[in-house]
Amino acid sequence: MAYQSFNPATGKLVKNFEDLTDKQLDAKIATAAICFESWKQKTYAERAVIVAKAADILHAKADEFAQIMTLEMGKRISEARGEVEFSSDILAYYAKNAERFLAPTKLNPSIGEAHMESSPIGVVFCVEPWNFPYYQLARVAGPHLMAGNVLVVKHAGCVPQCAIAFEQLLLDAGAPAGLYTNLLISHAQSDIVIDDPRVKGVALTGSVPAGRDIAARAGKNLKPSSMELGGSDAFIVLEDADLDHTVKWAVWGRMYNTGQTCCAAKRFIVVDKLADEFLERFSAALSALKAGDPTDEKTTMGPLSSEGALLQLLEQVKQAEAHGAKVLIGGKRIDRPGSYMAPTILTDIKPENPAFRDEFFGPVAMFFRVKDEEAAIALANDSDFGLGGSVFTKDSARGKRVASRIDTGMMFINNISWSDAELPFGGVKDSGYGRELGDMGIQQFVNKKLVRTAVLEAPL
């Protein structure tokens, strides 16, 4: 079965879910297409009633939604609750700002007058991952529903209860049938959805291989797409960094969500002057984390999302060692029920090591010692990915100069705080294209139409 709830903290199966048949899938796309014909006619204020109501429900039932997330993918309950609240904020943000973001833009032609106006394109197919089961949904639902589109959504196979809960959230908020539709479908059925002429756009958050497949399929059908893929973000520590501040962010940046975050700190690039002290303090802080029940507020480290995720990570560490890397701490699963891995630091990673190019989606940090700022920038840019990154220095002007030279979609100076609905999220290179959140996020799936009025004689 493609959709199963396993509790990764215990390894026990919670519930199985049946995939849709092709006939059921076709009926759901038909309902969505019908819904679009009326939804696109709604005013922004009318759309906002439903989207804002969904935000209110999420806020009021934050603990209830968080418990489902913790059960299905093992996120620590405090982090899960924070994700629900952020998802609520995103929906509320677009309910408030969508009309302003999509307002007609006046142009100034040499003769007459002109403007650009925005209109929805129709049914948008979204494929979303398990690591942020509600946030990933909110950041497509908020902008694209408010823009006048309707969504059909394939969520990850290990979080079906989260997927169903979010669909029910919209229905409870008053959404008409077909406005937001959860699809329990296979990968093969995803191709059917992309090929369907009633579907007008495709958004994916996921792996690089999935991005290549889905972007190619969308391109073959001449449909716009956005791709938010993996990352191997650099965490640059310059010689004038405040280590007390920096180490705290290093731990959070690598271990938030048990390290299962696209824009997590993954490559720690430290200038030689501070390298030994940083590594000592970073190692001690990671080693102090204690694995435990993710529903317990006192737990400082939860499980990985699944046994498969754990086994893949262990294999990556094994391969890194086989190619010359050293395991400073960790590198093993923790001897307890569930899919837990010890926080791990890899050193001595040479460019020919597969780990040098890999993304480690879990509690594995790669440590690199460099001579100076220039070497740090060069190493940060020597990556197939280009999602985010951070630089730590007491000189904010220096931090901005370094940030401008890093080839990524996002850079953070003395922080890694991306959780603001106002901030566009996305990357370059193998990290994908397009942006979500902010003003840019609502522009991905709208038609930008030029309208010109002028009294002109037709050319002879």
C-alpha cells in the first residue's frame, strides 16, 4: 500500500489507507474543474472568508493537529505545534494580502494607457513531502486558493492522516467541493494527473530525482511548474563570530526537525582560527541531546520519519567512511525502539567522496576547516545545490558582502530563521526554481495579462 501510518517512535503500524482508483481520481479532477469555474468569479473578500476561517481553526486546534503530525512522522510535539501555528499564519497572511499582491499594475506606454492584470489559471496539482506535513500544504493553499485557483494535492505516503486532516480543515472552513482535494494516489497516477488537460500547473516540493521527473512531465505538457528540491546549505563561521551565539544556531540549524529540513545547516565551514573550539563545543552540544518520546515536551531529539529514512542515512555514512571520511561522533542508530539515529559529525571529507555532493537528510553534519573568508565562499559555492545558507560574523556589513557572493536562493546572517510568511522561499541549481511565500509565492500560477487602451491608426 502506498499510504500507511507508521509511528516512527515505536516502529508500529497505525493504519493502512487505500489508493484511489483511476475512476475515483478522474471524478475528483472533474469536481475540481467544476469548482474552478465558480471559484474564479469570487471576490478576494469572498475567498478570504474561507481561507481566514481555516487559519482560525488551525490556531484553535493547534494541539490536535500537532498530535497527528507527531504520531505519523515523529516530530517533537513542541516543534509540531509551532509548525501548525506557522501554517495558520501563512493562511491568514494571504487572506489579508492577496488582493494587494495581485492588484493591476499601471504601465506607461508612449501612447494611451496600459496595465497588467492577474487572473487564475485553473486546477493546480501539488506534490508535497512528509517533513512538514501542514506547512508544505499551507504554503501552496494560502496563495493559490486566494489567487482563484483550485488545488489537487498528492501528499507523501507516510502522512496520510495529516493529508486528510488538512483537506477536512478547508471543508470545515466552508470550502466548496473541489476547492482543495487530497489525492491518495500512486506515482504512476501522478503522471495521469499531470497529463490531464483540466490540470493547468504543477508544484513540487521533494527530491531532485522527483523534480526531474515531474518537471519533465509538466514541460512535455507545456504546463508551468515550480520546484522546491533538496539542499546542502553551508553554515559559514568567520573568525570574528560570537561562538556562544553561533553554536546555538549550529545545533538548531542541524537538529531542528531531527535534521529533516531542506534548508537545514548541513555543511559547517569554519575558518581555521575558530575551527577547533567550534568543533569541540558543537560536538558536546550534539552529544548532550537525548532521544525520547516525541510526545514528551522534555524530549530533545525525536526519531527520523521512517525506518527507510534511517537506513538510507546509515548507508550514506557508511559510504562516506569507505571513501575516507572520519566519524567524529555518532554514525550509528540508537539502541531503542523506533527509527532513532545518534547525532553525527563527519570530518575529512574530500571532493572525490560521494558525501561531498550528497544531501544528508537527518542528524548528520559535515565539518570543513578552511583558511579564510575567500576559501569559505569558494567551498560554499562548490555544491550542486543552491537553496540556502548562513554566515556568522560580528560585522553585519561583512556578513552581507559574503551573503551576496553565495550562489543560493536564500542567505541568513547570524541566524537561520526562514519562518516568516513575508519571506520568499526557494533556490537555484539542483535546488529547483520558483518561489513560495511572500509576494512572489502568489505569482507562480496566475496569468499576467497586458491590457492596453490607445487611439492608434492601424499600420498600412
